[in-house]
Amino acid sequence: EFELTADHRAYREAVREFVDSEVRPVVEDYEERGEFPEDLVRQLGPAGFSGVPFPTEYGGAGLDYRSFAITNEELSRGWKLLAGAVNVIASLVGYPIYEEGAEWQREEWLERACTGEWIVSLGMTEPGAGSDAASIETTAERDGEDLLIDGHKVWMTNGHVADFMLLVTRTEAGLTLVGMPNPAAREGVEFVRQIPCMEGEVAIESEVKFHDVRVPADHVVGEPGEGLRYVLKALDVGRIGTAAQGVGVAQAAMDASLAFADDREQFGQPIREFQGVGFKLADMAMSVEAARLLTLSAADQRDRGERVTKEAAMAKTYATDVAMEVATEAVQVHGSRGYSTDYPVERHMRVAKGMQIYE
């Protein structure tokens, strides 16, 4: 029986204010130019949104997972891409470092990610290893005091602009997490291409190859051979964030539809007055609220220290399906205008498809 406190509601307003003042005025310009918003992504740290669940001593905000869900939802209402950057820091990269990493790794790596100094990326997926993470072939072999990284990663979010990569590698002990600061400056790191995707050129999804890339052996995060377990635990957090992104995108698509249906007139009245449109809007509202409650429930359970593997997966699946359904209906409500890039609902529809797939 969860609730949002007055502090949660005040925090939500703070995120909304940031989105309204810093994001909405520029998002369409970035989208039109196909330019990754590096300056905005780096602003998320000083604004307090990048490391929401981590202690302030590591650059975080020291808040709970309901606040983390709120952050993802509200950022996604403005631009889902920014919420994706937050989610990578707080879950797949930041969570293993915080929970399992050495103290110096928290102080040097996690703090730089949380404060916005570093943009981070996770290297897990490979051409032959997607959901089947046990098939990962990238290796980290010991060579004196160093590790030599060899392998091929795809779908590395933010890879081309990353200041830090966390790689899932195979060692003698099994799957092992290895941190790699300043990847672009390292000999043997080959940025093959940016993978073109439905989200557009603003989104950086990288294909990267590693050829005997040397990193110190103490860059292993946690225990060798425990990497898969660490990533699976991080995915519980990441799926709460992705669920909240689904809620935010669905809410944005519904808001746009409500405004359009009030403004657009046909046959002498706003189209919202026609049952065919009004019923769509009512169904949107019900689905969005159900997805929000399921997401917040999972976040609240995580705040109580309980395992949320099932609950986070349920929330992620349902909320991202809702995002796709609501965005699709939003395009339909807008008619031919919804098919045009002049209106944001086509963007909501494109990013919703991605959210159904990842995490």
C-alpha cells in the first residue's frame, strides 16, 4: 500500500520545471538536426537527476526508488532520450559499481557519472548474445598487472560519446564486469558505426570492437565470475526505470491527444465530442493510470528492500505496451497530422517501440 509523500510531489514538480524550462524548448530542434544532446545529458547531474538512488557522498541525490521512477516518468514526458541516460547510470552501470565495486570505484567512477562529468555506457549485447547473456564471447585475459579486452559489442547506448564503459566480459572465472574509463583514448578501441534505429539520429547506439585493449586488473567490478548475477540484479532496477519511461511517453501522447482533440474541429464541433475519439481518450487515461500504479508499486517494494524481479518485469512489460498502444492511438486521433513530424506523437510512437524491446 504505497503512497507518494509531499516530498515526492514536490520533487515531481522540480523535475517538471526542469523539463518545461530546459527540455521542451529545444527538443524539436535537436530532433530535426539529428544531434545527440550532450549538453542536456550533462546537465542532468548538476540538476540532481542522474544519481537519484545513490548517496550524496557519491554524487547522488540520496532519494528512493519512487523518486527514481518519478524522474524517469517526468523526463520521458519531455524527451525519453534523457530518461534513458539517467536509467543507464542508476541501473546497469551505476548499480553494480555501488553495490559490488571497491570504494575507490564508487568515489572515482560513480561520482563522476552521478555529477554529469561522465556519460556512461554498458557493453553487454553482442552479435551472437542478446537475451542469452551466457553466450557472451568478449574476453578479458590477465597479462601481468593488466587485462587485455578482446571482443565485439553492439547496441551500446551512448557508446560513441561515453567517458566510461562498463563491459561484460568472459574470464577464467566466468562472466566478469570490467570498467573502462576514457575508452576513446585507448589503443585498440574501434568505433565501428552508430547503429541506425527508429529513435532517429539523436540516439547513439554504437557498435564497438575491442582489440587487445589494456586496462588495469583492478578495474574489475566485484568478484570475477559474478558479472551475470550483478547485471541481473541491476536489471530489476532498470526495468522500474523503463516502466516509468513507458508511463511518461504514454502520458505525453495522451496529453497531446487531449489538446489536439479540443482544438481540432470537424462538422462544427471539437472532435473530442465524437464518441469514437472520446472513448479512445478514456481508454488512454485508464491504461496510463494503471501502468503508473504498477510501476510505483514495484518501486515502493524496492524501497522496502524486497526483491522485485517479478514485479519490475511485470511493470516494464505492461507500461511499455501501454506506451505503444497509447502512442498508436494518439497518431490515429491526430489523423494525417499524427503521421507528420510536425507533431510529437509520431516520435512517441517510435520510442515506445524501442522500450518494448530493451531491458
